[in-house]
Amino acid sequence: MLRLRLFGFFFAINFNLSILYANSSLSRPPAPIDSFPEVFLDSVLISVNNHWDISLSPMSNVFLFNPIDGFLLQTGFKSTFNTKRPMAFSLHPRYAIQSKTLYAEAEFSAFIVNDEINSSQLFFSGGNFLTQVNQPFIKNEQIISIINVLDGVNPLLFIEKKFLKVQLKQTFHSKFILQASSEFIDRNYLENYNFHRWNFKRNEPLESFKLRDKALINTFSLSYFPFLTINYKKGMPGFLESESNFDYIELAFSKSLYVKKFGRIDVNFISGKFLQQEFLHFNDFYHFPTGRTLKTSHPVISTFRLLPYYEFSTNNYFHRIHIQTQTSDFLLSKWSFIKKSKVLENLFINLAITDKLQPFLEMGYALDNILKNFRLEIVSGRYDGKWLGPRIILGPRSL
């Protein structure tokens, strides 16, 4: 085990294989697509008469580990009925071997209206599950498990989350999307199980809070795809001992520009502010998306590579700026054999600003579309007067 941990530590530092989710937010409406099975091992899919689909999670999702629950076994099941108004049911069970705990979460969704330009869809979900404190930017559990076991460290905070959620998604004229949801959550930070001999940090938030909280949170979102999204979130106190009492608003802007004889420029600007916070738990702080794991659930274009987990989490305001240029006529792409392979060059800059810490800046260069699927980049960062990196990152293509 010591040799495995040393190998993992060396490998993580010198190469840091970090495959990021490569689904661009600028090309089509967001969907819960998982890039890891798409690239390496797909789910088992059974189709019955084109009216009923059944999918099972791939083997890569079965074996997990974290210092709170120990070693885990899990799987996933989803059944979709492809009628004129499709319905779907999914179940995600997990068993923690050391703590002898069974977790599960489930979701049911159905279309009320479903035509070419307008749709209405209802979602009902609930369960009891161990999840990460960085919603909605979830890190890949399989790779976090490998980091836990080989490096003997845990970069993430976990909570036991019991929840019940109802959500409505309304689409108008294929471009306007209105979403409203209400979720009641009972959250609890758990102690590390029995793996103190490794370098695991205590599973506690960076701020001083009770390690258990209850919250009723209502969320509203309006977007004009793919340019503009406005989110509003409200913590509602009093309901079933809910403590959360805050207002949060967020504005996100995305735009792609095409420059003749140069290529494509993608710009993402996201800004948010907590308007009032009589009670705001660390769980509901804004946590930045940083892609230091094999995959994430957000686009590579708007992902930080070197930003530390939770250090920039804020309960006041934040600004994020992401700029990426993509061209086939810059440096290496001028070489004939690279041009023939249709490899593109990327230059990118990511900037994070909050009220508490100095701005965090990172910039990088990448070769995109390698073998039609991959991207190789080198990135460095600047924070508090010091340079971070450089780091080499391999992943799926960005667009």
C-alpha cells in the first residue's frame, strides 16, 4: 500500500492527469451528460421496441472510497419510457462496507407538455446520500477515490444529505428556459471513519458552524440560451426547523465570437451576490468550479485548473471571467502534419475575484482535438504574488 501511495503521489504531482468534462455550454442546452463513460466505458443500455430504455452504471462507478464511509459499493439504474411525453425513473443505491450504511437516492421525471418548441417537465427526487460540499460543481467520485487511497489525502468536504426536492422546468420557443425548485435538506458533517493513520483532514467546514443544519431553499432560474442566465435563491426559515435565511442572485453571460482568419473566441462572465444573510451555512456558500479531478460536471471552458478547493468560497460576492481563443493558425498548428490532423490551438485565461482574497489568475496554452477527442494543455497561475504550476493536464477536447 505504501508503494501504491508513493506512486500515486508522484504521478499526481508530475503529470496530474485531469480529464475535464468537455461538453461546451455554448453549443447546446445543458444536460446531465457524463463524459467519463463516453470516453472510456459506456453504461449498459438495453432498448425494448424503441419505447423502453434501461441503463445500468458502468463498472467504473461501482467501487469507491472516502475517509468518512470507508470502502463503498454502488450502482445506478435508470428506466425511460419513450412515449409522446417521456417519463423516467432512476435509482442510485450505495453501501458503505466499514460503517454498514445503506444510502440511496431516486428521481422521477415526466413531461406534461412536449412539442417542438415548448415543453413542461416535472422532477421529483429524494433520498439519503453522502455528497460533496461544492454544489453544483461536483467532482468525479472515482478519481477522488483514487486520490484518497493512493495519496492518502482528502481534498473535499462531505455531508450526509437527506433531501426531498420538486422542480419544474419550462421551455418556451426552444430558447427561453424557466426553472423553479423547492428543496428541503437535512445535512450533517460526519467524522472520518477509522482512517486517521492517513493524511486525511477533518471533515469540517472552513468557517465556524454547527456541523448539522436543516434548510428549505427555493430556487428560480431564467435563461435565454446560450447567452444569459439569471438565478435567484432564497433560504426559507421556520419550515420543519429550517435555519437558512438568505437571498442570493447570480448573473451569467456567455458569448462566442468568430474572427475571420483567426478563429473562435469564447467569453464567460459570471457574477453573484448574497443580498442578505441572517443565517447562511457553509454548505450554501458559493464554491468555485475547479477541475483538478478526472472529470467534472461543468464545461472545461469555464473551469479553473489550479484554484484551491474551498479557499475562495464566499458568502458575500464573487466575479468569474473565462476567456478562451481557439485557432488553427498560431504556433504549432502552422506545421503541416498538425494542420492535416485538424489539431487546434487554445489560449485561455481564468480570473476569480471575491471580497476576502486577492484575485486569482491562471492562464494556459492547449492543443485541442488531438485524435479528435483529446486536449493537452499546460497551465500556470498567479496568486498572492506567487506563481503556481506549471502543470500539464490531459483531457477530452473542449468543444
